[in-house]
Amino acid sequence: MKLHELNTMDQAQFVSAIGWVFEHSPWVAERAWHERPFAALDVLSRAMNQIVESATAAEQLALLRAHPDLGTRAKVSLSSEREQAGAGLDKLTPEEHETLLRLNTAYKEKFGFPFLYAVKGSSKFDILDALSSRLQRMPAEEFATALQQVYRIARFRLEEIIQ
């Protein structure tokens, strides 16, 4: 779709079109609609990120928790499934899958939300290394990093649908 088309949509259409880019969190698009018109994709992306930055800590945590565990074999959104497959997470060896599950569990227990990583352009090895490394961080630092990863994921998704 073209950005000018998005700018002319009513709120329901707007949310239907891009409400999914922040995983299971259409509230970001609902609030962004009020910021229209967007002169460029960068402006839209920054506006949506700022909405998340301005959200309550509880809303931000819910946004982080709305994302699936990487490499999960449970049902995930089509977007997440495609993104994870592109990074090779659908082709893990049994040992790699076990390592990923163990690290994901440790991460979630430590931080209270799933490990978030914008996988586009990364390999399964990059992801496993990042997960292992980020497990060493302090909670506040990792919360900020996780939000930055969510912004990257949303940006990649916007780039896929808006010309």
C-alpha cells in the first residue's frame, strides 16, 4: 500500500492495515492514527515508537510479552513464523533447539518477558549468541534493549507493506 492511502483511512481501516506490526498490540496503531498525516515512512515509524515510549510501563511490558518465544513450535503469527524461518529457526538441530529452549526459559525467568530479537538478516548462530550474551544484562538495560528490538521488528514489517 502507499503511505498516502494509509493517511486517508479511517481509524478502523488504519488499525486493520498496520495494527499487527507491533505484535498483538493494535493500541499502538490506534494511537498513531491521531498523528496523521505521515509525510514519510520514517515519520510513521518514529511516531509509533514514540507512542510506545510514552506508554505506561505496564503497557510496554504487555507489548514485550505479546511476542512469541523465538524458535517455539507453538502457534505464532504468520509474520513471526516467516521472520523466524528466514533466520533458520525452523531448521534447528535437536541440540540447537534444546539450547534455545533452555536459554529462552532462563531469559524469561530473569526478565519476565520473552527474548526479543529482530531476526531479519541474522542467522540462528547470531540469535543464539545474542541470547546468551543478553542474559548477562541488568533488567533495566535489557528492558530498553527489548523495546529497541520491537521497534526494529515493527520497522521491518512496515517496510514490507508500505511503498
